[in-house]
Amino acid sequence: MERVDPMPPPADDDAVSRAALADLTGRADAYAAVPLLNCLLREVARPLPDLSGPTAPSGPNARPAQGPDGLRTYRLPGVDRLLRVRGTRRPAAPEVYAAGAWHRIGHTELVELVAEELRRHTGLSNHELPAEMIDSRDAVAALLAARARATPPDDPYLRSEQALLTGHTHHPAPKARGGGPAPCWLPYAPEAHARFPLTLLGLREDAVVEEGDIRALDHLGTAPPGYRLLPAHPWQLDLAARDLAPAFADGRLVRLGETAFPVWPTAAVRTLYAPGRDLFLKFSLDVRITNDVRRLWRHDLLKLRGTDTAARSAFAAFDGTAAWLSDRGHRTADFAHEQLAVVVRDGLRAHLLPGATPYLAAALVEGFDGSPLAGTTAPAAWWEAYLARVVPPVLAAFAGHGVVLEAHLQNTLVAMDAEGTPVQALFRDAEGVKLLPEAARAAEGPFPLPEVSREAGWERLVYCLVVNHLTEIAAALAEHHPGFDPWPAVHRELARHDLPEAAALRTAPTLPGKTNLLLRWTGADGADARYRPLPNPLAGG
């Protein structure tokens, strides 16, 4: 009898490699296309109504009929092309209409299409942003390959901070890493489940600049006599090596080795967490990530104590479980004020409710192994608990203290109980806090604080809290539970607050959507928010 081998013969190694590469390329294209398409569809494209009837177009302005279920069609007015995509929250499989048929386009063609549309839409050229879009896609490919070899953290909080392969859902290049080669930044990438020791420097005492409570830095190692301990992000040291060489040569800086423990990069990339010390450290990073070069600018450092104090005071007065992770202080060198700055931020344990587990809100949108949003079987109760924890402290800080929190998805942690129900919200990042005029005048400190009018502050709050945050969580929850309507609960939550702006928000026809694509294309300052009116899902309730 002929022997039958139960296993197929081994595949050709080259064929396996080609298949793996094709899969990696396709996945990277798909991840990178989602936020770019979201930007294009929000900011520039014009949605076409559902079409029915004959599908044969005729004439120069004819429109092909709406495609199968799940397809949405748009006109790009600048290039006068039709574009259709599949899905809503995560648009995919872009196609353009030409020569009587739909044609699928890859990421490179999508970037070219977006660039040409923006050139005609704005009358401006921009060679930098398309390169960033390509860099973002290539970074995703490198991250996917690295993740396949990496071990994710056991800690669910750290796993949530390192989950963001898509990242900012409405940014044209959310994963760009400054165009540098992947080996330079992959060892420090949260998305690749990186962890690494900090570099420890000795900073000569006559060159130290510091403010606030930075005692935790002195416990990271031992500095020699006449020096103070200054931890450094190893990637930033590489980036600033040429500028810092004279200080190492003349002894203002000395290398003291590394910490005996690893730190974990969070979603912000430059903010690192040391679980054993329960300490967050925020560093300068001379790399553009989303809209800004992530350097700790001197003017922001000088205002940090004032904005943090205002936020801490607002949370201290709040009657609830919400917590503020304080940016306690900073230390740096007078000859490299921005390049070597490090901010000390509160850890989690002193703020968390007993038994609660924190998760990054952005990761609940992205999805990750163990996500409590994906695991809930009672979406209505879960959502009401989520809103009751996240919304009240943000509105109370605004109404009672003139503090405008940047309560977007990456600045909000939501703690869950053992059943996965939201029980607490924790907010962070004093650098993003703005103050209404009366709060700015009342704040202590020798430097003017970031002040916004009440109208501008409310617009910023609504964008961060509702458009960037609640809308995305609501969409993810509805995706997991088809038929669930999240917006009546938002109505009820807003109705609990005696705030004129909250009442008006429930019936306003539009919400402010930040235009990150146009912001970057026109070269506007990263902090200069510009908004496009979006349909308000609350208005129909």
C-alpha cells in the first residue's frame, strides 16, 4: 500500500517569504489608510446621497449608483473624482471611478490623490506632508513586523498604552517618526512593546535648572559630588548628540550608566512609565509626532506649574472619584533647556480606587487583547457608567474653575472594576490645559498662562471630549453591539449639568471637528486648532 504522508511537503522558502511580505504590505496599507481617509472624508470630500436605479452613468457629471451595502461614495471637488470606501468608523478599500469602472487604489496612490486634491483645494503645494504620510505607513509596516517577534506586557494597563497601531483616528500621518530609519526608533516604540532602561547623566550643579517637586529623579541612581542626577531618553540623546558633545567634553555632563530597571513607553512615545517606581517621566523628543515636534519647549515649561496647579485645584474641589495626574515639576540644563528637560508626573497607585484597573481610552477605540469595551455584555449600563465617570469632572473644571482640560482619548485613563465596569476617570497632561481669563488672572506664577476666551475654551473642550473622545468610544461600542444607540445616554448625562453651554450642546446642529489634514497641509502651527462643522448626533435626540 502506498504510504500517505499526513503533512504536506514544505513550502518553498521564497514563496513563503513573498506571501508574508505581501500580507505585511497589505496590513500596513490598510492601517495607514484608515486615518488618512477619515481626514479626507471629514475635511474635503463631499458625500453623495444614496443612489438607486440604473447604474450606467452618462454625461460628464453622471454619478455611478451607490455600491453594495457598506460602500459610501464621495466627490473630491478639487480633482473632480469620485471616491468610494467600505465601512464608516474605519474606512477601507478605497476605489476611484474612471473609464466607466471602479478601480482599487493602494496607499501610495491614495497619498498622490490626497496631495493633488489638497493642492487644488488650497492653492498651496506641500512636499513635506506626503512624505510624512509615506513615512507613517512604512512605520506601521516596521511596527507590525516587530510586534510579531515581541512579547506584549502582562499588565493590562501597559498593554492598553502600547496598543495603538492605527493611532489618532483623524490624522494623515499618525505613526510618522520623523523620517528616520526604523532601527533608530523601533527600540523605543510603544507599539512594538518596547521597554528599555533610561540613560543616567550627571549634570553639573551650576548648570541645573529645576522647578517643583522633582525629588523622584534623585532616587533613580547616584550622582557624583558636584552633580545632580538627570535621566535622559536614549533616543533623544542620539538625536541631540552633536549639540551635546561640547558639554560632555568639558564636564558639564557625565554619563553614569543606566537605570537598573526598565521603563515602558506609553502611547505618547516620549512619556515613559516605570511600574516599579510608579512614576511617569516626560521627555523632549526632537521628532514630529502628529502635529508637533515633541520638544519640551521652554515657554511651555515655564507655564507648566501654573496650569498644573489650576488643574489640581479643580480636581481637589470635585466631589467624585476622578483624579488628576499632576506634572509635579521639571529638571533640565541651562545650556540645553529644551533638549534635556524631563517632567516628573504622578504615578497611578496613589490615585486609583482599590481593585480598579486603568486603561487608556484610546486603546478602547483601537481594540486590544482584554479590552473591557469589547468584553461587555451590557452596553447600555457600561456606557452610562463610562459617561458618569468621564463627563462630570471635565464640565466641573470648566464651569467652576475656568480650566479647559484636553480630555481627548490619549489624555484620559478609565479605570474598571473586576467586572469591567468603569468606576473612575484619570486625566493627565498639564501642557494641554488652557485657562479662561478669570482663572489665568487668578493663577500664581511669574509667567502669563495659556488663556482662551470662554467661547474658544468651550469649543476646544467639545472637540476634545465629545468629538475626539466620546464619539469614538460610542462608535466602537455600537460596532460591537449592532443596533445600540449611544446618544440618548449622552443627552441624559449633559442634562444633569447646570451649564448653559451643555444645554446648548444637546441641540446644536453641529460639532467642531479639528482639521488636522488641512492644518498640516497649510503649515499652520500645531497648536492652532481649526475646526470644520460636523453633524451633531445629539441634535436628533
